[in-house]
Amino acid sequence: MFSGTYNAFTMTPIGIVHSPFHEKFGIPRQPGLVPQVKGHIELLPPCNHADCVRGLEAFSHIWVLFLFHNTAGDGWRPTVRPPRLGGRKKVGVFASRSNFRPNPIGQSVVRLDDIDLSGGKVILNISGHDLLDQTPVLDIKPYLGYADCIADSRDGYAQAAPASLEVIFSADALAQCRELERTGSGDVVQLLRALLVQDPRPAFHKRRYPDKTYGMTFGDFDIKFEVSGNTLCVTRVITETGDDKR
Ligand code: SAH
């Protein structure tokens, strides 16, 4: 389809992500870090056809190629400071998974839980993702263990999953979580622990503001937490209506 020089071309999203992450703060920095996170990809016309996903249900994981739409207009620099290096050391943009790139394309391997073809829609239920709500999806491909899993890879400055914090809950926050669990929100404590153990704070905050209160949202949860040293304390978990259901 493309001929001549590849100076510029346009692409149309084939789908859109529906995710409990409505803001960037608090999204895991890579997929697979919080397997409990659930979301879905809705295929858009003309790809919202069962034929487009025929056979895909036999794969446990998919590659999702997407547009970093939330930061696409913010430009890029040849070097970036990965959080992994404490936000101090610079590496080349192509030695990073930063969302500030010349072509703002992201890629994530996510679990494909199932495909729902009801109601004339094509919905791919996914989990363990690191995607903002409303992210435009450019392509989907099956993950192939024999080709994509490199057991003896050399992983530069990212040898293993990042160090994690100890997560505790105040008595109030714990009671609020238990109440949400009682009204059908699943295992809220376990989910928040898995999300927050990743330490959502920007790297420079760890140096400059070692003790600070933070707010983040997840789905309709409004969460407050404090970090002191290596311990993160969840101090409040209410639903966005401001109602803690107590
Ligand atoms: N796994 C992807 C993304 C790594 S960066 C890749 O390697 O390409 C992950 C971060 O991207 C998340 O923590 C979140 O802050 C950010 N992000 C996710 N969806 C985004 C979007 N649509 N626009 C901008 N940033 C996004």
C-alpha cells in the first residue's frame, strides 16, 4: 500500500482501550506487573467483525500496539531518564520504553482472558495491562512463546522487576476497603497492595519529597496514601462520589 518514500503516513485505530486507569499516575510501568487489573479492548469499524479475531481465542496473550495518545503532543528528546535509574541517569530514547518518542507508539503484552462477540460488538477482555483509558489501539497480534520469550536475554539496566515498597493500610482505609469488598468490589486490599507496591511516585519525588501525601484514582476509587521511607500507608479509599459507603 505504501509506495515511494516513507515520509509520513496516517493510521486509523482498530480499537480503543477501556481501562480503570483514567489518569497516568498509578498506572504500572510495564504490563504483567499487576495481573489483577482488568480492562477490555473494543474493536472499531471496520475491524469490529468476528472474522478479524477468528482463532485468536486460542492464544493466552496478545501484543497490543497502541498510540501514547495522552503524551503524543508533548514532543521527545534524544535521551530520557528512566525511573528505574532513579531519574538521574540518561539513556537514549531507543534504549528506553518511555512514552515520549519520535513516533509515540507503545507495545504491551497482555493476557487475553476471553473474547465477547455478543451484541454485535467485538470485545477483547484483557488483564495485567499498563494502558490508560481511551488509548487508541493500532494493532493486535498473538503472543508466540517460542519466538517472543527469550529465556537468556540481556536486560541492560532493567534486570528484574523494580524494587518494591512495603504497603500498609490505616485502620480507616482498611475499614473502607472491607466495606467496598462487602458491596461487591472484589478483593480491594489485595488489588491496591499489588498496584501500590510498585511505587507510583515519580523518581525525583523520592529524593525531593520523601514524606508526602498522594492521591490517585482507579476505576471509581479515590485513593490517598503517604510514603515514608520504604513504607507506603494507604490512608483513604472512597468511591468517587465522595461516599465511602459507611
Ligand atoms: N509497555 C509499553 C508502555 C511502557 S510505559 C511500552 O513498553 O511501550 C508505561 C506507561 O505509559 C504507563 O505507566 C503510563 O503512564 C503510560 N501510558 C499508558 N497509556 C498511555 C497513553 N495512552 N498515553 C500516554 N501514556 C500512556
